[in-house]
Amino acid sequence: MSPSSVLLAVADHFTETDPTDVLEQHSLLVCVGAEAYRLTERRSTGEAQALSKATLAVMPEVPEGITRGEFALHLRRAVSAHEWTDDDNKKVIPGIPRPRTEPTPSTSKAVD
């Protein structure tokens, strides 16, 4: 998942739910967190938190008094203006390799 997926999900939510209400900052934060959690299949591995942070880093500024529906348009423009590449989806924290296992002896017979 990428921040663009979260931005689009938030835009969909704001378009469908009370689009004429003024956008409140806490609603935006909750919605970003909820959509990131949903898009990471509700796993508790920290992926949603990382995705939320990445999304907030590219979030357009919220103009004073903007409605939820109007801000949804800003979100859609932000996604279309940014060229998302595979680098945007790379993990920033490398994985930890598994411990090495002891070699197992071969059961094949030697050929003369």
C-alpha cells in the first residue's frame, strides 16, 4: 500500500460522509489512521502507523473553513500531481534476517 491509496480512501470517505460539513483537523487524523489500518488488512504489526505517517507527510495543507467534500478534491489532485513510483512503496526499515540453521547431513550414497 502507498500513501496515495490512503489519500484516495480518505477522499472517498469525505465525499460520501457529510461532504458539506467543515473539515476538522481531528477528523482528518482519525480518518487517515482508520484508512491506513483498513488498507493494511487490520494487522497490528505497525504497518498502519508507518503508512499513516507517510500519508500525513504528503498531505496537502488544510485551508481554513474548507468542507470535507472540497478537501476531497484537494486530495485527489495531490494524488494525480504526484508520480508514485515503486520507490514510494519500499520499506524504510530493513527486515531482520532469520537465524541461520545448521546444515543437515546428506543421506545420498557416494558414487565409486
